Amino acid sequence: MIHNNQESKDRVRYRTTNIDYYIKKSKRIKTSELIVDSDRIEVRTPLNKTIEDTRDIVRDKAEWILKKQHQFKSLIPQVMKPTFEENSTLPYLGKNYPLIVNMNQSRNTHTFTDGHFIVDISSPRMEEDARSLIKLVYEEWIIRVAYPILKTKVETYSQKLGVHVQKILIKRNLKSRWASLTKKGSINFNMHLIKAPQDVIDYIVLHEVCHLKVKGHSHRYWELVYRHMPNYQDKINWLSDNGRMLVND
Ligand SMILES: [Zn+2]
């Protein structure tokens, strides 16, 4: 039996990104064709084409492929784990935003304007270095922006509850917790929390501020949370569904 349809997998390297794609050979195909979907790249070619021919097709169209995939990604509303690659996205306040990377810059900087992240990085030696530089610059930015956002929320809820929070601290490493109240009445926040939507961050703030009035998770405690946020269970559900997307491995 002769197979007219043959499918195989291949990979092409373009700048810092690997492009994985499928090759579909068929004798019915007369001219090569490139199809880019949200989760699949496919090159359909006649039987006589070689692997190098298909690689050339992907390489020639690499810029367009990445742009297309970028568009697909920005349409997905939920928070996604960042890969820190060029043409990927970075999460912030419940949404992933497109990332633009400028290599070989004199300084490492991170800006967020008009729904885009722009990261300037100095020349990295390898792809791995570029990614860890992007990650470093992004996480420093996260810590910087987290403070004013959390401070405002803490002030709002502590006024409502008539309590006083000593100080707030943004922590890089808070294990599997989003926040914790110290014995001295300060709140430690997990920096990754700033990737969650505003209303989820509100819940975490309220949760800790309520502990200044009631220790432990008694019925009385949850009643207090409920009084200030009747739909708090939705936020707990959001965190159990999406929480793993917020933290690094
Ligand atoms: Zn608690």
C-alpha cells in the first residue's frame, strides 16, 4: 500500500525562538503552502520537496509566523505563564500583554505603555541569557509597581475596618502563599500576586486586614470578610484555577 499523505515534525531556529512545525506531504499538492493556526504550524508540500525546502519556507516566513502567533496569544483573556521569549507576552493585573524586546541596548529597562511591555536589554551571549535577563528586568519592575498598588488597597481596607497596618513588604519568595500577616501587624505580599486581576488582589488584601481583627479562619472571621466582599468565594476560586499560572516553577 502506498501512502499519499505523510506527516512529520521538524524544528527551525529563528533568532531566540524555536519554531516547531509539521510537514504534510501529499501527491495531490502542487505548490507548497504554509498554514499558521493558534496552536499549530503546518507546511503542505508536494512529495518531491526536501526537508531543506520546507525549512526555507519556514525561515522565510518566520517573522510573519511569530507575529501571527503573537496575535493569537493576545486574544486569550486569562493570565498565562510567561516564557520570557521575544514576541511572547507578560502578565500584569489579570491579563497578558505583548512583549517587545530591544536587544543590545546600553541599559536594562522595563516600561509598560499603551498595553505593551517594552524591555531593553544589553547584549546577551546566548538565548538562555536573553531570557533570564528579560525575566530579571520584568520581576524588578513587578516589585516596583506592586508597592503603590498594594499600599492603596491596604489603606482602603484598613480604614474600612478601623485597623492599622504597620507596614507592607513585597517578597520575592513567599513559598505557596499570597500574603501573610506578621506578629507585629505588617503584611508580606507575594510579588507574583500583582499578575492577578485587581478584584483578586483586593480579596487577598481584605483577607489579611481582617486577620488584624480576627485571628484564624473561624465562622466569625469569614463573616467579616463576607461583609466587605460578599462574592469573595469567586476570588478564591479564581486563585485555585489560575494561581499556578502566576508563579514561577
Ligand atoms: Zn487567613
